[in-house]
Amino acid sequence: MAFLNNSGDIILDAVLTDLGRKRLSQGDGTFQITQFALGDDEIDYTQYNVSTGSAYQDLDILQTPILEAITDNAASIKTKLVTYSRTDLLYLPIMALNVGGTNNFRNTSSIGTFVGLINKKSEFTKAGVTYGFSRPTTNPGALLRAGNFMARGGDKSDTAIAVCQGLDTTEKSFTQNLDSSLTEDVYFAYFDHRLGVLTDLKGESLKPSYVDDDNIATYVLTKSETPSNFVGLDPPSTDPNATSGITIRGPYNQTALRFSIYASDNLAYSDFLFDKFGNTNDGTDGSYTLTYSIDTEVRVVGAKTGYSLSIPIRLVKIKTF
């Protein structure tokens, strides 16, 4: 990876992604470039200087070093640029993790990441450890703490990751409808295929559209083809002191994307990937004699808006009790 010298004339540096090169290499004459993406990941717009003359307000931005184009489609563009022909849009929608409401949406755990527990629940309770479980007066150890989920089977309806979407502003009432042209009903999700697969709320594995040469699986989640991954949202509470309700404060998409993760057999029955990518004794609970953990992420991108949300995931395995 290198930087382009953008101090002089404008330079266009374009490359094919790994998938594009694969299709080009087929050599059957069918390869055509029908779409492309632009991004501005390197740009810090806070460098816009309103206190100086108009000719120099954006000088620092224009002189920001630009990364050379790379072929890794999983890392090349995190924030895609989009074009809107409408001139009446004062706000653009965002995506955010949902944390409240009567649908039992779960926030990230106290360590700031979703935690997937790879061992069987019986192994956690048998060992007498507390990490990952609340302690109700009846059936101790039966309930998962917020942000945690069993990464090997089981119903996911109470612990699924939920993504909501809308205008995060109080200048527009949440009672207004989100414009249909800004309402996502198709999402792309990316996850390391070596570590596991995405699932629906019943724990059924979803089939990725393809897995690239970097082992990143791409999932296309739509309301029509994967309806079990979409669920209705409760509106925000009108009580200013309420602690529940969806994250978005303005007009919102009335369905949330929900999914979970099923850890791979290589994580459940082998320590190789933990030794290669992970950590031991991650410090999340002193009751464990030894734990393995791998920190990763699921990246979700809206098909209409191009908005990208990176969701931190920690996969934890008890090595010894």
C-alpha cells in the first residue's frame, strides 16, 4: 500500500477488485464494467477552515494524502460516496445498533462488543462461572447478559444483533415516515468465513452469495428472500426519561435487520485459529482458568444509501475449567 502524490494534476488510479479480476480471467468475452464505487475514507472534513479566505478553506482537505487503489474488496472502501439528484434532502439516514423496546433487543456487552460464547451453556453453568449469564432467583445461569449470545446453536430471538436505520435528528419527528427512497430493504453483510456463518433468528445458517479469496463471505439480506431476518420496531418513547426505545431519534425504518452468528467447527473443535489470530486470558471473567478469544467484526452496508456499520464481535471459548 502507498500514497498517491496529489500535489499537482488530478490522478485517476483505478483497479479491479479480486472478484473483477476473477471474472476478467475467464476470458469468455462477457466481462464488462457495469458499476464502480468511490470512497472518501482518508478525508477528514473537520479540516475545512471557515475562518480563512474562501480560496483556502478546503486547502488542507485537497492536500490530504490519498491511498493508492488496492484490489482487496473487503478493505478498499469502507465509506462509499453516493449521488442524490434531489435538492430537498437536509438529512441522510444512518444505521445504528438497536438497544431497547419490547422486542428484547440486546445492547453490546459491558466490554463494548457482542460476545459469542462457543462452549455449550451446560459447560458454563457446570463450571460455576458467571460470565455471559445473569443470575435470576430461579434457574440460575439460564439467561444471557445483554450483548452476549451462544455461538453454537440455539434460538437467537432474544440475543440477535439488531440494526435500525433512519434520520438521527430531533428536528424531524419520529412520527413522520422515512422517505421510501432512503428506506433500506436490502443489506450486504460481510463476515470472515473461517470463523463462522451468519444465521437467522432460529439459528439457521444463511448461505453467503460468495466467499472471496480472503475468506470474506458476502451475504445479501433482503426482506423478500430472508424475511426472518427482519422484524418490526417499536417507536421511540414520548417519555423524555425513558431508557428503552429505538436508537434513531427521527423518522425511522420500521423494520430492523436482525441476525446472529454460528461459530465454525474449526473454532469449536480446534485451537488453531485461536492460536493464529486470537488471545488467551482475555480478562473478561476471572472465573475462567483459561479462555481463548478472537476479536473480529461484521460489516453491514445499506444497498440504497451505502451507509456502512462495523459491528464488533468477540468469540470466546473456555479452554480449561
